[in-house]
Amino acid sequence: MVTNDATLVRLKHRIMEETAKLAWNGQMDEEHKEKLIYEIIPGPRATYRCCVYKERELVRQRINLSLGKCPDGSTDSSSIVQVISPACEECPLSAYTVTDNCRLCMGKACINSCKFGAISIGENRTRIDPAKCKECGMCAKACPYGAIAHLVRPCKKACPVGAITYDDFGVCHIDDSKCIQCGHCIHSCPFGAIGSKTYLVDIINDIRAGKEVIAMVAPATEGQFGPDITMESIKTAFLKLGFADMVEVGLGGDMTAAYESMEWAEAKQEGKKMTTSCCPAFMNMIRKHFPQQFETNVSETVSPMCAISRYLKATRPGCVTVFLGPCIAKKSEAVNSGIPGNADYVITYGEFRSLLRSKGIEVEKEDNTYQESSIWGKRFATSGGVANAVLECMHERGEDTSDITFTQVAGGMECKTALTMLRAGRLKEDFVEGMICEGGCVGGPSKHKTEAEIRRAREGLLKLADDRKVLANLENYPMDKFSMYRDGHMDETCKVKVSK
């Protein structure tokens, strides 16, 4: 996981690792959890916060997150992204603050501009009363010295949809009706006050119960752990953990591209514009903030993760599917989307590493002998990869794509702009490929290394892939045994339509 606060990450991952150890040993009872809290925060002096009591409460709430619950231990909220309130109390209350540049000038432009009586004269500078300030920003605009700074809290700055506000005590509140579960706020918070529910304990319990648990590995995984860690390396690690098997979700990329290409061709004939459906945060943005476009413009094809989960559940009944990737929003897709046959659980790379450490397992260098996806499916992880794979499928069918136009947007603001243009009827292109994370999935909030490092390692690994075609690859799989549509309906001619 990439962050500037290594201390925070180490603590968070240690809690997950130790919780996983309890789960492997069948010790997830209150006595052992309480003992773990005191092992992590032994006292008597505080290490991270004002006192050991707050530190222990924060560990307790993070253990609850590791159990797939809300920080307070309840199951009241279905939201994946959760605020750990005691950790949030360290942030400043005021959005506007007076700096040392204040000269206490005679003009008093700041005081005169404030309509709420929030500004008064201090000893060395003016001061802003946070209880009265309405954060209108007029004082900052009026100050001739630029002495009033606007302090945008990191979580709010990272949120692309304005879902974050604060209560009277300055504690973050996430509006579920707006939140797209992208998780960008999680890694932006320097206090670790926002986290996501994790499902390591549930996965461990299923493995211990003897269930057939199968890992589904995102295309973005290649390159995350360096140039020597191949898909075969990841598969071996999962098998050592007790998983029954692993499948690369790039194969699901092939499946999604094949079906979306058919939708694109039909939409083009009808003069209808369409968006892709792979990025769950992008889908959440459309569903919550552009509902009309969700009804009329979004592809009906399921994401690659869902495609592989349905494939596995159709061919290996009773199996449990676990997706591994850099995406927080994938957790919401699995838990809250209501799409039948989707993944049972989703884990991030940081959670995967915690799971490995709980068993003393290392990911080791292995030859790149495992491949189920075409290179087009593998490239779903980067911006433009979905659209290019769709066009490749159309080329493989012999269809003319010369007059097809599309735009690839990555990042919250780019996605909002494209969808706003679509809603206003001003979008020039025929199709929109949307990804909330800049650079695509490889830039996801839970990436393991920097995007530049990932891309360098990734390109070397992708060069080892063979040149199989998308549609020819899918002829090796029973595409007529499961649905590729969100509502789960079966298309009697799907096998014929996918083939050339």
C-alpha cells in the first residue's frame, strides 16, 4: 500500500494480521480480542495519541472493521467506507484560519466582509470563531495580505462527489446517499480516521470449514509486487493459504469486452450513447448522481469480477469467490450492488499481505506459466484498456469501427465532467469509458507500490503474455452456462453471438 504515513499503515496492517491469526486459531471470542488490544497497546505510555485509552479504543474499532462490522461493532450501516470517530477528533475545526501574515491593519477588511460576526481582534492578529464561521470565504477574499488560509481537510479534498461534511465537533460524516465508495478518503487521512470493512475473518472461517474458496485476481495485480512476481507466484501463495484455486480476472475482461462490443454495435446503430460498466465507483457515481443516465446509457454487461464469479459458480457449484485487487469500491459491488452471482468477498493488496503474514507465507519469484486471459483482458487495468478491448472484439468479428468515437476518462473530476456533458446532450463521442481512479485500476487507492513502479514492472510482465485473440479464447469456456447481464437473464444465443 502506498502512503506517506508508514507508521499508520504498519499499525493498521498489524491489527489485521493479528486478527487473522486469531481467526486461524478459532479464537475470535471477546477474551482473546481484548487480550490482543492490550498486546498491541501495552501502555502505560501512549505511542500514537494523547493516551493509551484512546489508542486501545481505536484498535478495538479497527478489529470490528476486520470483522466486517461498523467501528462501534454494530451492523447498522451497509456502507463499506466507515469513519472511526475517536481518530477524527484530531483534525482542525476551522476551514479558515488567520496566519502570521495578518498585520492587524486599520482597514479591517476581513471584519467588514464577514456577515456572521465570526471575526474579532486578537492580540497579534485577528481570530475566527469556528462556532460562528459559515465558511463562506469572503474574509479570505477581502484580506489584502492574503493572511487568511483555507484549510481543506484531506478527506474532503479527496472526495470527488462532495459526500463529506463535519458535525459540530469536527468529526467527519459521510453521506451514504452521495458516497460512491471509491475509498480515496481512506488513504488521504493522516490520522487513519477512515477505514473500510474487511472480510479476512469470514474468508478464513470458510477455508477452515472446508469450503471450496477460489481467488479471483484483478488484472491490476501484475506489477503490484515487482517485476519478478508473476500470476503463478500469486496463485502459489493463495494455494498455500488454503484456497482451492485461483483464476485471473483478465479472463473476465475478455468476457466483458465481448458482450460490451455487441452492445456498442447495437447502440451505434440506434444512435445511442453508452458508458462502460466495469468500474464500480464510476457505476456508483452514475447511479447516485446521474440516475437518468444510469437507466438509459450504462452498459448492461457485468464487470469482469462478476463475470468470473458467475463462471465459477456455474461450473463449480457451492464455491466461495474472493476477489483480490486495489479497489475499495469492489467491496461495495460485491456486498451492496444486488447483482446475483457476484463475488462473495473482496480483499485489497494490503489485506492480502496481512493474510499472508498471519500464516508466515511469502510471495516468491516463479516463471510466468499461468495465463487464462488475452493481453486485451489484462490491459483492462489501465485507462483506455476497456475501450480498446471492446474495439478489438469488433475487429475480430470483422465489423467496421472507423466511425466509432469514444472518450476515456479517469479521475473523479473527469468522470463528472463527461457525465455532465452526457446529461446535457453535449457529449460528442459515442461511448464513455469511465474509471474513478487516475490512470485506471493500477492507480487504485489500495495499490501496493507507486503507479510509476507498477507500470514499469507491469509492462515487463505483460510482454511475456501470448497473443491469443479474445473471441478465440472465450471458445474454451462455457459462456452459455451463465449470464453476462446485470439482471441475470440468459441469452439463448449468447454462445453464438460471442463467437466469430
